[in-house]
Amino acid sequence: MNLIIDIGNTRSKIAVFDNKTLLQKIITDNDNIYKTIIKFQKKYAINHCIISSVSNYDTSAIKKINTLSKVIELDHKTRVPIFNKYNTPETLGVDRIALACAAVDQYPNHNVLIIDAGTCITFDLVNTKNEYLGGAISPGIGIRYKSLHKFTANLPLLDLNKFKLIGSDTVSSIHSGVLNGILNEIDGVINQYITKFQTLTVVLTGGDINFLSKNLKSTIFANPNFLLEGLNSILIHNLDE
């Protein structure tokens, strides 16, 4: 069994895979990582583990699971099943590495654009040669709402909600600007990639997947577990070495 730990800025996803089959996933606050690991260890015969983190975390919890036969802390030096063409691989986020590996694992020898809609919206491209070429980083939905509130005197702080094209008051105008703007941005970026890569598979993942998948015009594959599956594929790749 494989233990997969994806540590975000405030919350983490912890999952167990049997080979490539996801058995269970728990989303928890970062303070509860160790407690969640213990629950999984009591329930499953875990042999291997991979950890991906985009923030600082309590390493003591990780040291306690080093009794497993293999524990990988993902970074730019980790052996991965892609050819990384990024000019500064040491600056590439481990989440983006994992997403690219998921693309190669599930769509080998395809042009794949992965869109991860979370705190930031990242665009990452893998080509038919299984090469990671890079992509883009854009502010996510939450950041856009917060920036309107923070950098103006009178605009309120809002959360994602339903929207209409023509806002009839300040609240609905903010929703229209943020949400209609972000949908057109993503659809526009997808169309730009299609002009360069006519055969293109688009995968959407991340915390805002539900809203975006229902409102985007482009054809996409929505997969909320794509990052976890990518981490698992990296772990399996290293077990085969």
C-alpha cells in the first residue's frame, strides 16, 4: 500500500493507494497530519510513502513514519517519469511536477494541458514526447475577491457564488467581474494552446473544480484526484528503479 501526503498552505490531502487504485482520501488541517497518518496505518498495511509540500510543515510527523521501507520527499531532484524542460527546475513547484507526471501516466504520448484551480490557477503542458514544457501561473478565484476588497476603500469581501453577466448592484458586479473574467481567461488560454497543439487533452483539477467544470465552454476532463494520482505514479516509478 502507498501513502500519499499532499501538504498545502493550510490543509493537506492524505490518501492510500493499492497500486493505482485509490482506497481512501482524507482532507485535514495541517496540524492533524500525524493523527491522520496513524489512522491509515492502523487500517492499511502501508509500505511506502511520498510527501509533497508547497509550505513549511512539522517534519516530526514525517520522521515518525520513516520506519516504512521507502519515504520520498518530492523535490526537483526526485526521479520522475517526465523529461523536465523547465529552464529553472529548482523553482518549479512540486505540485506542478506531480500534475505533469499524472498526465504522462494517464495520457502517455499526448499533448496534455493540466489546469489546477486552487489558491492560484496553474497551467502546465506536457507534449507527445512526455516532455514538460512549462505553463503559467494566475491568481485564483479567492485571491481575486480578496484583492478587490484589500486594494479598494469600499468594495466588500465576497466568496464564490452564482453570477450573471450584467451585475445590477455592487455585489453582483463583483461576482460577474471575477467569475465571468476567470471563465473567459481559462477558455481563452485553452483556445490559445489548441492553436499550437491541435490534438490537446485538457484536464481540470483543484479546489474550484466543481464551479469551473460546470461553467467552462471548453471540453475538459475533470479529475479532483489528479495531483494525488500523480504523486502515486512518481512513487511507483521510484519503486521500480
